Amino acid sequence: MKKLSILCVLICLLFLSSCEGLSFEFINDAGNSNKSENVFSKKDNDLSYSEAKEQGGFFVMKDNDCFLPVQESVHKSNDNLFFTDAESEDVPKAEASDKIVLFTGGTLDEGYWFIPVIKEGYTIPFTFYNVYDEKTEEFDRIGIADISFAINAYDDYQAEAMKDYYGGIFKEFNEVIEIANGMPAEKFFSGKIVDPDEYCTWYGCINDSIYHAKEYCESLTIEFFHGTYYCEETFYADLKYYLFDGCERKTPNRKYYAGEMVETELTKEGYAQLNTENLNEGKYIIVKGSDKFIVEISR
């Protein structure tokens, strides 16, 4: 009997040694598995064919028939800037074997413009501008004002930013900054203000200059005077921006952009496929009427 027990132990040890390198899945009492999620499994924001068709819009179609919605901008009025919520953004990546498709029950254009992203970073939902200084007789002071997209995309954030300062002194935020993060405003903001017009290769663009933060949620504390009242406010760069040359060119016969026109091809599957084979790697803004979307091309 003793010999039999020893033999069983040896057999078990031999079995375990032969299983080295294998992974096992353990099920707890609740029936849940501790096995890591498969990298090809369906994500929460991935849609099935029927879901994508019902929702409509641009998608990156993966090999496993998952459809990734293409990110839409939270602000549409700026020609050269595309904005997302930095914490929740999900810019889909179209790899070599993937397709970019469009579901629509409306009018299908022959093609859509893909405009390359030039620069990206983090910012706050305010616009910056140069203010005339009577002492120096130059536009060398820095002004800050709220901008429209904050109202739509950042309801709570905007409400906080436009609250009645100090018992109802003012509601609209439009002030000349004296101090920024403990430094004179002109010195601190030197090289940190992005003017989209500088990247526009066409005339007639109307854009808001923005603050470029180095990191996500970087704090910006500004000090200013509203009349005789001293004010201090801190904001956080939780808004992601993408800069591109979105100025619309117009001729008597057509309008176009500084990008690539990608043609569409109808399919029997109920979507139009966009031919992106000639595009280089990188992030692109897709223009569809007044709407803009962002996608990344990876080869």
C-alpha cells in the first residue's frame, strides 16, 4: 500500500512537470474566471454589424467583424482644431487588414476629405488673445475668454468656470491675465500659445488660439483684476486637441482641403467602404459636411 502511494506521488509530479508553461483557468465560487481577457475580445465600445448599421456613421471594421466607432469632435466651430475629452476619448486605429466604412441612409458623397493632424496636446476650454497695452503701445498682454464648445461638452466644468465670481461680480469670463503659475503672464505663456491660423495655408479662417499644456491635467493658475477686485482661478488641462489645416478652399467649380480625397465604394453588405490605401500612417481628420471625425491609420 505504501509503495502504491509513493508511485501515485511520482506520477503526479511527472504530470505537473510535463505541464510547465501551460496556463490554467480557475473558476471561483461565483463562477467567475480569473483568466486574462483575450486581446481580440470585444470591447465595451465595439459594435456588432447590426449595432453599427443601426447607429450609422464612420467605423473601423476589424477582422473579427467588430466595428469601432470613429471619434467625433466635441466642438465644431473651429476650422483647424479638433477636441476630445482627454479622459474618455477613444480614437480608433485602422491597421493594414482593417477597413474604414460608413453606414448612412442619407446622401453618400463620392469621397470624403482626410486631413492629416499636424500637432496634438492638452489644453483648457478657453481661448487666448493678445491685448493692447497702452503703456508699451503694443499687443503684448494676454487675454483669456470662455469659448462656445465648453458649454456643449463641459456642462459642469463650464458652469464652474463661468460662475458668479465673488458674489455675482460677473458671469462672462473675459479677462486680462496678470500672473500665470506665479510668473508674469507674458513670460509664462511665451511659446505656450498655439495659434491655428499659423498653420492655415488658405485665407479666411477664424480660429481660437489655445494654451498648450505639456501633460494631461496639468494645472494652470491665473491671477487677474476685475475692476478693483483681485481674482485667482485654477484650471486643469483635461481637454485633448488635434491641430490640422482645415481651411476650406473654394473655386467656382468645387471646394477642397489640404488633404486627401478618399473615394467611397458601395458594397452589398450595406456600408460604403473608403479606400485609404494611399494614405500614410498617422492621425487624420475626416470631414463630412459640418461634422468632423478623427481616426488613426497604421500600416
